[in-house]
Amino acid sequence: MPRMSHLYRIMRDFVLSLDDTLPGQFEVTREGIVHDLMAPVRPHQLTALYVRERLDQLLPDGIVAHMGAPDVEDFFEGIMRHPDVMVIAEADMEGDGAFDPRTLVAAVEIVSRSNPENDWVGKIRDYPLLGIPVYAIFDPRTGSGAVFTDIHPTPAGPRYATRKDFGYGEDVTIADWTIPTDGLPRYADDSTAQGAS
């Protein structure tokens, strides 16, 4: 097992010790602990479910669109994240502990109304560091999203080279599979439903 830094171990142990005792979701990045204070609302969860179901209809045997635990974790990078939907081989889900992020075919995030920067900034930075080849974002605030691919080296570390934007109602390709985005729910209009970060 790769050696984790002392600081990462402290943050990781703290997040794991919370074990649903505080509201919201906690993740660990190089910049520290990210806390999405609000529990996911219905449109968030329903979007994740619809995307998972639409992918599942297309995926070959042995590949699944998975929602739920565990996290993905890279000790060396000091990052522990929790994608809303993970496209992964069933064989790579076996065993104990967090998933190896480099086994993911794709990660899908539904933008949080309370912390959109986590999906639009933090995870765009972290997912290529973790070696996740495809990152798709669905934003119920705006009825739009983007798919990021083609990891390449930069002075700031690995980054996605290609971004393809889409609007709800268009088909979107995630890795090798194209799904419709019609009928995906939107957040109710309020002061947080401004454009994507």
C-alpha cells in the first residue's frame, strides 16, 4: 500500500470518523477538507439515478454504473473523493476499502446547489490527478453540463485537454456510450441558480 502523508492521514481519519454524524458530505483534497453542507436534494439524486439507469441500458456485461459507497482514494495524491456515479468494471469493485480511481472508466457528478465550485473547479482539478479518464458534469441549476476527457501533462499537473459542453435535451457521450438528457430535473429558481462557476 502506498505511504500516505501525515496531514492526509489526519484529514482522512477525521472524515472517516464523522460516519454520518454531521449533515452533508465530506471529501479530502490537496487543499484540505471539502464539506458540502447540504444533503443532496431530490433533483440532485433523481438526476444521478436517471443518468445511472440510462448508462446501465448501454453498458456491456461486467461494466456497471454505480452509485454509493465506497469513495475513490489515492494515498499518494492525498485525495479522497465520492463521485455521484462511477462507471467501473464489476471485477474492480471486489475487495475492501476505497476504489482505486484509476480503475474508473468515468466519473459523473451532479452539481450541488450549495457548493457548485466543488464540481466545476475542485473535481476538474482532482479527477485528472487521480487518472479518471472521463469526467461528466450535469448542472441542474442551468440545465447544462460538460464532459472532460484527454488527460495531458501541464506545469500545474495533469489536466483535461478536451471539454464538450451540452444542454439538457441533447444527447451526451460519456466514454463510449451516448445517453439522452431529456427529462432531467432542474433545481427550483432561487438566488443560487445562477450560471456555472
